[in-house]
Amino acid sequence: MKERKFNSNIGINGAIRKVAMLSCIIILAIIDMIFSFNALFLVPESLLEYLKIDHIGLCEFFCVLFVLYEAISCMKNAMLCGLPMPKKVKTKLEQFSNEMTNEMSAKESEVK
């Protein structure tokens, strides 16, 4: 919206991604019910001590990852739109985006 351009591919790709995420969650929930898999070995021990968790299924683990992915995406879009954001959060988000993707630098070069 900010760039005043419409690209249906972006919307379709986003919709396909959301359907795939929901499908994964449903499939993983079924796998968890059948096999009762425990994914605690994927979580840092310091976090387990803090949260006092003794079981995490695959479904819960991937749900947390999907929520984090969406939260970062929302923050990136808010930052690209110029919405106010705490300086520390903005700096960390820019650093993360520059290390993991070239999305922020590509958008900034388009604006300039």
C-alpha cells in the first residue's frame, strides 16, 4: 500500500503460505496425538528452566516458530511503512533482516 502498487502475486503467495502453515499445524497435531513426540531437545535448556516445561510436541514447537515468523514480518512491514518503533527494536530488526535476508536493503534502495 505504501508504494501504491498492486501485485496479486504477493497476495496469492501470502495466502498459499498461510494455508501451508495451517496444514502443517493440523498434520503435526495428528502426528503428536499418534506418536506423542517430545521436542524438548530443540529448545535451549536455560529457556526450559525459566518456563518450567516438561513436554513440547511438534505442533506446539512449530506454532511458536510460525508466531515468531509472523510477528517479525509484521514489525518489518510496520518499519517499512515508517511507523514509530522503539530504537532498540528497530536496530535489532534491521540487523536481523540484513543478516538473514536482503529485504530491508532492497526496500531502502528502492525508496532512495
